[in-house]
Amino acid sequence: GENVEQHPSTLSVQEGDSAVIKCTYSDSASNYFPWYKQELGKRPQLIIDIRSNVGEKKDQRIAVTLNKTAKHFSLHITETQPEDSAVYFCAASSGGFYSGGGADGLTFGKGTHLIIQP
Amino acid sequence: SAVISQKPSRDICQRGTSLTIQCQVDSQVTMMFWYRQQPGQSLTLIATANQGSEATYESGFVIDKFPISRPNLTFSTLTVSNMSPEDSSIYLCTVGTNYNEQFFGPGTRLTVL
């Protein structure tokens, strides 16, 4: 089955600086890579995702890159703000729209606790 | 996106008992999934609950312990059977879209004494 590794486990950055979280996956059949943000006591929220036919995707201060050959993908947050403080999870799955079938469940990384220092 | 609700939001149960968690969606969805998040940990897929077929369980999870129902396209239940303190977790359902996105319900926080 799929295995997703996520680093670092904790990341502390100064407000206004950039943060980068990296993940690797093992299953070459994986084609969908979402990132979730989870604030304390709340449900995970999907913040951005990327599919295997795209190398990079950006949404305002957040971007995700994917290297299929190396089987790794990264989350980039620029101009960090205090409200960015949370736990971030990467995940991977296969199937779904691009393979013509139902989507598979997600395999998650262990999470990164992002701390924005004022 | 779909509005997802779960009941109960939290519960405290005695070991050896069972709890059924409900997941309700405000629109018809084919794909639903159940996850567990143990305290301070990541999320682990328990099973896929697609309407019209038996639930598919991940390694380490069995139907006798976590029976799942999916009677229609807007509802699913997960039962945690014969509970032990190790079952204390947050249990979350998700709904999937045809484009692979999954959106989480609010979760059920279970404490087993």
C-alpha cells in the first residue's frame, strides 16, 4: 500500500517569512495530492491540491509543487501570518476521475506543526 | 461543497460497550470514507463506504470491530464495537467527489473509560 512521509514534524518561522513542508510517497499509481490544515479542535480543511498531470499550482500565498519522477511534493506558504499557525497534513490517493473509476481513500503523512512567531 | 454533519459530536463510553456514529450529508454522494485520528496523531483510513456495495476495510480494521452501514446516498453509520480505551479517538467521515477531493465532517470525539 501507499506510504507517505512528511517533514519536518515541527516548523517555526518568523511572521512574514516563507514556510516549506515536504512529503514523499511510495506508490507510483497515486495521482492526487491534497494538503489539509487542521486548527486545534477543528476538522481538517482542504487548502490546496494537485493532480499528477500538473507540476505546480498556486492559490494566493499558497503553492504546491509535484515531482512525479522523484515521488515528492511540497507545500509553500509565503508571507506567513499568525493565522497560518496550525497542523498541516499532506496526503495521497489514486483512482478517481483521471483513472475513470471511484476515488480511493487518502493516505496521510504524520503532519507538520507550523508555528508562526510574531 | 456538501454540508456534512455527524452525531454525536462527542461521547464518553464504558469499555465493552458499542457506539454508533452517524454521518449525514445534505446532497447525494457516491463515495464516503471513515477515518480515525488518535490523540495528537495523523488520520488513518478505516474503510470506504460506497452506496450499493459492501464497505471495504483497510489493513488493521475488521468488520466485526467497525461495522459500517450505507443505506442511501446521504447517510452512513460507523459502529465501534466492544470498545477499549485504545479506541479513544476522533472519528471522521468524509465525502468524496468525482475529482478526488474529500471534505471532512466535524468529527466525533470518543473517550472510552
